[in-house]
Amino acid sequence: MADFTKNLQTLGINATYRTIDPALYVRRMQNFDFDMTVEVFGQSQSPGNEQRDYWTSAAADRTGSRNTIGIKNPVVDQLVDRIIYATTQEELTAACKALDRVLWYNYYVIPNWYLATYRLAFWDKFSRPETVPLYYNPFQLLMTWWEKGKDN
């Protein structure tokens, strides 16, 4: 955060930051009591009802929702409904892409980081199943590993 603040100051933006304890951080996030924060908007393989809590106008006014941006946009509300009530994969994909475009082009966030690959570590004392699930995230993959016995 210090580097980001320094870069903003270079641009002439008077920015400061401070570190707070976890309990205060949680309370401030739940009450939307901040000017700026670092946030991750984790998504599932098949978006659905959870999108209401991230992006809709109703969620923007609900304490503790995940709409930390405070988005109140009727177009976004309609697109979320299109995602939830999609009846085909094509409809779902089109609605998700449309929502993505609206979110990007309204400049609600400043992209902070991106990794095009998963980070993996290797240590040959571990083993894993020969067949892994079709869909998983990196953390779930690690939970399928086990330590080899001395006889393996």
C-alpha cells in the first residue's frame, strides 16, 4: 500500500494510509466506512445468486454485503438478473460478459495485480491422486495431496 500511496502522491493526489487491527477492519468493511480498500471479488465456475450480493443496488445499502464498491446501477441490476435466470449456457456466458464490460467501463476499481498462471511449489515428499477433479481452485488442489510414507 505504501508504494501505491507514493505513486498517487507523484500524480498530485494527497493520499495517506494506515494499518488498523483486524476487528476494526472487519467493522469498517461491514459498514462501508472507508475511502479505499483492497478487495478480491472471487467468482465461481458458474455465476449465480451470489452476484446479487456483489453488484446490485439493493446490496449497496445492506450492511455487511459484498457490494463494497457501493454500485447502484439499474443496468447492473438487470444484468445480474439475466445471469441468475439464464436458461442456457450461451445466455449465461453472454450475460456474464455483458456484466463484465459494464463493471470495467464504469471504472469502479483500479486493477491491482494479476497472475496469468497458478503458483505451484514442488517437493517430492508429497503425492497426489492420479485423477484430479475437472474443476478446482489451487487451494482445493493442495487439499488432495498427502505426505508419502517412508516405504513409498
